[in-house]
Amino acid sequence: MEMNPIETFRFSMENDNKELVVIGKIQGKPEIPSLDDLKFKGIIALLNSIDKRNFTELDKDQLFVHYLKEIEETIGEMKKYDEFQCREDLT
């Protein structure tokens, strides 16, 4: 019988001033080393929890567009490299 224990991945994000912006954790049974499959599932779960209406009601549509663009750009960069987080800029 194959055991696939529940693993935990903790993450955080800081702004340019090194101030904590967000912190969280993802738990699940990974199939991929470094829990990368769980990270994708966590991203999808978070994206599915966002409602554009909340931005519109506060007249923050541009902020919604900004975040979507940032996500799209990040995904575009991820597609280019085998090791997105570890790659060195050789320019």
C-alpha cells in the first residue's frame, strides 16, 4: 500500500519595504516534489474565491485589472523556464 501523507507548505509575501503583505499555508497530499501540485491547487482555490464585484463596488476596477495582468505575466514567465524561482538572469 502506498502512503501519501498530508504535507504543509507555508508561504508569505513582502512588499518592497520588506513589510509582510500576506501569509498562508496549503495542506494536502502531494504527487509532485516540492509540493508544486499543491501550490497550483492552492492558487486555483484562491482565484476561485475572488469576486470582481467586490472591486467594482469600491470603484477599484483598475486594481482588479492590475492583479490579473500581474498573474498573466507571471504565468507567461513560468512557461519560459524549467526553474522559474531559481533561474539566474544572465543578461
